[in-house]
Amino acid sequence: MSEVIEVVEEVVAEPDDQVDGLTQEGETAADYLEELLDIADLDGDIDTYVEAGRPQVSILGAGEKLVGANGEVLEALQDLSRLAVLTKLGRHSRLMLDIAGYREKRRQEIKEIVAAAIAEVRSSGEPVALAAMNPFERKIAHDTVAAEGMYSESEGEADKRHVVIRVAKPE
């Protein structure tokens, strides 16, 4: 009986270890971004937390400069932050960076675009292809479509990759 209890304790302890590791990734990225903001002489408050099994880093007050056109600077800073984590901790990170609430605003925009496309697919029965999206945006689109009981898939290559929404999976 004591063996079973020990196994249960190990299983229970593992998520805490995982959260600690994710917290460490977020803090490492935050340290890197803080140095970058200092170098660029930009102000911003940095917050870190873990959500949905991913470290999250949020910069508030830094302005739209760090977001860039269509979030391109934001994506580049996220990639650099992930590299900083890899360099310091020796492991790849799936951390998400948000600046000035851009990702949340974009999440809502994507949901509205997808809702309109779903309505079109339902009325016409024909597939609808959305504009090209980055992986973050495609995930939101796929999750939104799935929640409506419909089918979606990504098509295209590189920066032309986009989501196609269908009534059902093609056979």
C-alpha cells in the first residue's frame, strides 16, 4: 500500500515541477526583454505567468513600436525571447509574448472573421479560405471552428499558410 501512495505523490509533484520550469522560462524571457527595453530606452511593465501549460510574458506601456505592422516586431521579439531561454536554460520554450494587449485584440478579430466565414460556409455549403495567418492566429481559427462543430485545415506554405473552413472533413 505504501508503494501506491509514493507513486501518487510523484504524479502529484510532477505538475508543480513543470509549472516551476515554465515559470523559470517566463522569468528568463522577462529578464532578456527588460534588458532590451533598457537598451532601447523604452518604458514598459513586464508581467509573467503560466497559462494553458505555456509561459506567458506581457509587456504593458511599451507602445505600438514593439508590436510593429501586423505584429511582426512582436513575433520577432517572441522568437528572440525563446532563443534567450534556450541559451540560458538549454531547452526549447513555447512561451507566448504579448505587447500592449495586441494578441488579445487580435484574438477577438480572428474570432469575428472566423464567425463570418462559418456563417458563409453554413449558408453556401462551400469551403471558405481565410487570409494567410501566423501559427498563433491559425490556432485560434481552428479552435473557433471546432467549437462550432465544423472542420478546418491549414493549407499553403510559409507566410502563405491559411485556414480553410468546411462543413465536414473531405473524404
